[in-house]
Amino acid sequence: MSIIIKKWVSNIIYLFKKSGSGQVNKQDCFRILLYHCIGAHDKKDRLNIKVSLENFYEQIKFLNKKGYNVLPLKDLVSRVRAKKSIPPKSIAITFDDGYSENLVKILATLKQYNFTATFFITTGYAIDKENPKKRYWEFWDFLKPDELEKLLQSGNDIGSHSCSHSNLCILPEESVKSEILKSKCILQDMLSIEIDLFSYPHGKFNSIVKRIVENNGYQAACSSIRGENNTDTDLFALKRIDINGQDGIFEFEKKLTGCYDWLDFIK
């Protein structure tokens, strides 16, 4: 489906919601933002996973200006588990893969508004570096152990994103278990913290992958399914909003209000 059609449909949904006909900012619901890399444009980035530093700053400023409750993902997970109330306009910020570009400025931007984020680390990229580089995003710079410590010191959380960033749905079950457990152990041993949040590589999971994550010490797992979460949400199939390099403030606002959620219903 073309970008023009997607934007046209999302504009109609936006007008519907803003007219009061559609519910927005409901109590006990929350959304999770999914970022990857914040940095300079790369002409090889056909997936548009790089968001410029300027756009990132404007998006974070928008959340603050519009009164969003930016909460740690762990806090929201705890609230869901305890069936506790969740404030309206609640948002969690997450980053996948573990890129290091503009880390200092990212942390300064979050700190400026007293926000924190969860960083999901692919240990084969960032730490043990066993992965042969094949895909364009694997040639970007990744966080080093001392930078992971800096994330924690700034009040952010760290989760696992597997070892090799493989599609876990097509691996043998033993390999899936190794990817999920080894990455957890590497991060725990290095950082001396409990790693209990997981992000599925490529956002993909099936019943086997989900069961292994759930049975091996994790409290929740994030997917790339678009949508809103609530107190009845399956914590091992958390929905997120993918923020990409083409999202200006208007597209960002539309994503926050669910104007692109429909895309997952037509796959």
C-alpha cells in the first residue's frame, strides 16, 4: 500500500477522533513508542529506521507540551500485573538494537523533560560481537559496556533483544531458547541487574517463542504490532508504535492517537 493512501486514511481517522466521535486518551490504556537509531540520514536506510536528532527532540518536546505521562515501561508492566489504574495519556519510550549514535544528546533530551526509556540490546551487536555483518544497519555503531552503564546511571532501563537479532519464529526451539537465555545472562553478568524485559527481534513471535520468553525469567515482551495496551493486555505481546525517519510532528501525533493502528488489520 502506498504512503499516500496510508496518510489519506490516517488523516480521515484523525479528523474522526478529533471531532469527538472516536475515543482518545482513555483511562487505563497506554502506548509504547518504538525507536531504533537517532542519527544522521543514511542513504542505505530503506526502512527509514533512523530518526533525525532534530525530529526526536521535537517529538519529546511534543510529549511534554501535550501533557503525556511518560512512564518507565517497567512501571506500566507492574501496573498491568497488579491491575492498578493507569493514568490517561500514558506513554513508554523504547529503543531496539542498541545503537550508540548521539547517545549523549539522546540522554540529555530525555533528562531535560525528566523522561526515561527502555533500551533493548542485541548482545551479538553490542557486547560479544559474534555476528557477521550482513545487513546495512549492522554496520552502524553499537553501545559499548561503559555506555550501557551510563544508561543505567541516567535512570533508564535495559532489556534483551536476543543475541543475533534473528527471526526467532524460524529457528529450532533449542536455538530460540539459547538466543533468549544467553542474551539475558550476558547482560545480567555484565551489569549486575535483573533483565526481565524482552523485545522480539523484528517484532516477530509465535506461541513457541512467546512460551520460552514467558518461562525463562522475563516479566513482559514487546512486539511490533501496532496498537494500544491496557490492564487486560497480554504482557508477552505488548503493542508498540514504530516511529520512523519520515515522521514529522503531525504524523507523530496521528500515531499517538492510533490513526495507523488499522494497518495491522489488513495484513
